[in-house]
Amino acid sequence: MSHYGAIRDWKRNALFGATALGLVFSQSAYAQVESSPSAEEASGEEDATTRLGQVVVTAQRREETAQDVPVSLTAVSGAELEAKAVTDLDTLSQGIVGISYDNTSIATPELYIRGIGTNRRDIGSDPSSAVYVDDIYQPRFSNVLSGLVDLERVEVLRGPQGTLFGRNTIGGAISATTAAPSDEFEGRVYGTLGNKETVAAGGSISGPFSDRVRARLSAGYSDEEGFMFDDVSGKDNGVRSVTVRGKVEFDITDNLLFRLGANYTDTNQGGTFLHTANTPLFVVGPFVDQASTLDGDRYHGDYSLPGENDIQHQQVDARLIWDADAVTVTAISSWIGFEQTATQDLDATPFDIITYEGVTDTDTYSAELRIASNDGGSASFGDRLSWVAGLYYFNDKGDEGATFTTGTDSIVSFLAANPTQMPPFNPGTLRKADQTNQSTDMTSVAVYGQATLSLTDQLSLTLGARYTEDDRDFVHDSINGLPGVPLPAVPASFTRVGNLQSDSFDPKIGLEYRPADDLMFYASYSEGFKSGAVQSTATTIQIAERVAEPETVKAYEVGMKSEFFDNRLRFNIAAFQNEFEGLQVRRVVVFPGGFSSAVIENAANSTIKGLEIESSAVVTPEFQLNASYAYLDASYDSYVVDAAAGIDFTGNDLVRTPHHRFNVDAVYTKDVQDAELQLRLAYNYTGEFYFQPANLPRDLEESHGLISASARYTLANGTTSILLWGRNLGDEEYRTYSNQLDQQVTEGWSAKRTFGVTVSQKF
């Protein structure tokens, strides 16, 4: 046995032994609370564990607790994220109702909030639900939260976010705030070992250089074996990620702060393997044994190309914050560099049929000037008015190319060798590489603002608005790699140059009523806008000429936020209805001649209705129970695809919109002499949903539930902790991806049971 194999077996045996002792389990249910609030948050001499904690957020561009914000919001503190070993969007989303995130490969993330999202990851369109890091909009968030080990908090906002955020977003937003440099020296290091060859390590260090200069440096590394395997090459779809982040703050004056931040993330996935659910694509019947490729093993396969995904994400941002008596002025500028290379065996067989290679290279610049009133300042008029206004500039330019290579086992090669298609047939000998290239230059400018006026001590009125102008230049340049052979992917070479412009005025109005300090009712109406989109992999001039018009939404929401029994019980509820016009949908279209392509188009009108409930209770000083539930009714009001062919999706469910989701999270905390033991058990349920708008039986994913748990032991020093965790303990298998190209259906499957141990030391 090799030295590496001995270490691997030792790790597995050690972790199995820990599991047998009952010290596994992780958690993935999240409430709007910190399960172990500090003593300062309790009044008098009462033990802090008898009250629910609060998370301070900046959803309205000022510091306030999540319970004070009259919008549907879930906030998770950095302490809670550390306790749960959360370092990516996938784990974060599992316990938050109203949000869905899947990433069968790191190159293809799909984020949906309240049923609105995008399964496009290209430079020709914008995501419907957005991700922000330190107020910076992330146009491509494939790996942006991978390996983030030094977060202060994460806020999940549902519904249109235009009157408060720089870049408009129509479905919702995930806003991650990384920790700022500290006034005193502090740090943390951690290490993780787990099954699937999981190894992770990281930490942060922060402190002052002088009375006016502070800095913070954080880094993280993770390496995990995947669950999908290529039996030919021996590769798996495991992910390795390295992240480095730094911040420096300068107090130029007592009320003027300059902050410079930078981060670099490199994420690599060893392969992208999909399971073939039916007949392979473009297969040559006389020469390829189709049955041999359909062995039914979801997690193992034979592939002609193992594939690989590699992503580099870089960000540099600078901001000036002037805290005057009346207002706070914030100026932010940023640059994001994004590079991605992805290769994949599209037919998911050992035969040389069709492979894909994609390359993306983009540069994104943004600038924002924001002015907000200060509580107690003269611009608040005796704290009767709070307001924020801003100007925003955004430019995103890049190149994206895709190469589709059809090989010697494909029908393309067969037809090239047999142009008359008459016997005797001969095997194919040619390989054909078709290319689709796209360049875009997207510029957006906007002005936005929101103000809340206290009409009485209990009743407040909120008015907001946003005006946006978007301008997108684009060039499609596609090449037939073997002239004379018209079949996939590009029948004939072409070049298409175009421009897409759009603008929108989006208002917001809201009412907030507080009959008591711990009780708030709110109602709001807002409108949202998403700019038009162009096709990414345009394989024909007809596809390149198809554009998606802007989509708009009218969003209605009513809600209640409440706390009872001296902050021992929290109950929040929100009901909403979102009416979309011109909803942009990605759909696979089969064109004359038998070839197909994924296009983005407007799906007429859609209505989404829903109800969300989040609750937390301190049952005893040692036991806390969190529960949440979401109901979603999302369908196409009108979506006639092809009237002549009788293709009509009207009444169908929107993609990835389960009718029911609920989470239950139980936390038991016990003092053991001077140390602390915390046990957590969580169950997350997702109802059935469809992957495609056609709502065919093969598109339906069955409901599934995930069990996770953890045991965390914090030593008496309060700075050393040992966390034993596990996810998907029931070893549930469910699809995270399903797509059709021509007549072939390929699927991606979930991760299985994972468990491990994380040791953390703070100083």
C-alpha cells in the first residue's frame, strides 16, 4: 500500500470511529437568530440563553436588526456560519426557505429566489437573482462564495431590490459581508478532515498598524473528492478551492474612512460528469452499441473526455466613507476579473460523439455614490425621516467562446463518409469542430432612492424609485469547422453584430405599522426590471437574431414580524404575489434538420404567489427550536410556444418551484463544567418540481428531505472548539440538473452522505 493510501485509510477509519461514537452530524437550517447570543443582548441579570439573539443587518443601508426591517429577510451571522462550517452557497441555501441553489458543476450554478432565477451563466444575459459581496454586484457568481472563511454575515432578501441596491435585481439578492479590520489584534485558524478525502484549512488575522491604520488578511483552502466518477480516466468531479482576501482601512480624519479590499479565488473541478438517461446524442446505430452506455449507475460512467472546470475570480474595490453629522456619504468603485474554462463530454458515453469546450473572460467595472441620512442628524428632521439616494455606473465587457467537436462515432462523421446515405455503410473517420464566439459590452447607469417618513409614532410611509438605462453591444461570430457538412453544431458560418437598449422607471411604496415595540405589520408594492438578453451559443444566424425583451414584475407583499414572551418566541410571516410580464426563460429548441440549441426567450406572463413563515423559540434555557415553511404557486399565465404545432406551456409550473418547503432545526446547548456542548439536528424538505417549462414526466423531480446534524464542543477557554458534522445523513439521492439536447436527456445527481470534523482556534 502506498504512503498516500495509508494516510487515506487512516483518515477514513478515524472518521468512522468518530461517527460510531455518535459525534457526527452537521446542520443546514438557518433562522434569523444567533443560537448563542451574547450576555450583553439580555437585560438585567437574566441568562442570555433564555432570549433569542439578533443579527444586525444593512439591508436598508443603515445598521438595524433584521426584525426592524419591513421586508422579507433572512440573516445569518458570521458566528453561526462558523458554527455550521458553511463556506458555500449550496450549504447555505439548504436551510433557507424561498431560495434554491444547485451547482452540478461549478460552471453552471442556478440560483432561484421565490421561484425566479436563471439557468443561464453567459455574458449575454443578467441573473434574475443576484449575489453581492461587500456591496459589490457579482455578475458571475460561480465560485464567489467558495471558501469564504471570514464572513461577518449573509443577508437573503426576497423580491425586487432596486431602490436600495446599486445594480438592479428582479428576483431577490444574497448579500455577503466579509469581516472588517479590527481595532484590536485577533485571529482564527481552523482545519477540517472528512470523508470523500475532504481536507480544508484556513484562517484570518486582523489588527491595527497604528491609531489610524488597520488591516485584515484571511485565506482558505479546501479539497474534496466528488461523487461522480469516470471509470475510464479514474477522475471524479471533486472540487479544490483556494481563496485569499485582504482589507486595509485608513482613518484619514476622524470622520473620513478609506478602505481598500482585494481577493483572489481559484476553483478547480476535476470533471463534469452527467448521467445519460436515454439514447446518446448523435449516435451511429450500426457502429455503436447504445445499450452498453445505459448501465443505470448514476454516479459512475465511461466517458471519452473526463472534462474539467477551472475558474479564477479576482476583485479589487475601494471606498470612501464620510460620516458627517447629518448624512453619510459612501463612494465605491470596483473591478472584477473573471476567467473560466470548461470542458465536458456532452453525450456522456465512452464513444467519440460530441464534446464541449467553453472559455469565458470578462472585466467588470462599477462605481456607486450613495448618500444616506444619519439617525439623530439634522437631515432626519428629528428622526421623522430616513432616506438614501444614489448614482450607479456599471460596465461589463467580455468574450465567450464554445467549441463543439463531433467525433468519429457521431452521425456527423458517418454522413460525411456516406454522403448519399446509401449502403454499403462505412464507419466515420472525420472529426468536426464548430465554434460559437460572442463578445459583449454592457453599460448600465441608474439613479435610485428611498425615503421613510414617520407619519405618527406607530405608522410610517416609504416611497422609493429607480430609473435605469441599459445598453448592450454584442457580436456573434460562429464557424462551421467542416464546410460542406451542415450538421451540428454550426450548419454554416456567420457573423452578427447588434445592439440592445432598454430603460425602466421602477417605483416602490410601503406602509409600516408598529402597535408595540415587538410587533410590526407592513405592506408594500414595488416594480422590478431586468434588461433584455441575447443568445450565448448562437449556432445559426436565426438564433443570433433572436433576442429576449426586458422582463418586468409588479410585486405585492404583506407581512408581520413579531416577538413574544420577552424575546423568547419569534414569529414572522409574509405573503406575496409577483406578476411578471415577458419572463425570460431558457428552453431547448429543436430546429429543422434535427439539430437543437438552448435559447432564451420571453414566456409571456407569469404569476407567482406564496407564503413564508419563519419562527424561533427558546423552549428552555438549554433548548432552542427553529422552524420555517414556504408555499409557492408559480405558473405560466400565457406561454404559447408554437401555436401551429400545438406546443403550449400555459398553466405549467415554472422551473425549480416546489410548492412546499420546510425546515426544522433543534439546538441543545449544555454547560459541561466550564466548557460547552452544543448538539444540533436539522431536517430540510423540498417538494417536487420541474426542471423544464414543458413539465414532461421526465422533467419532474420527486420530493426529498435531507437530515443533518452536528456536535460542537467548546473548551473552557472559550476559544477552542471541535465540531463534528454530517450532511445528508439519510444518503438521499436526487437530481440537481436535467436537460435535453435533441432527444437525449442528461442528468446531474446530488452529493451523498458527507461527514467530518473541524477544529477551530481563536486568538
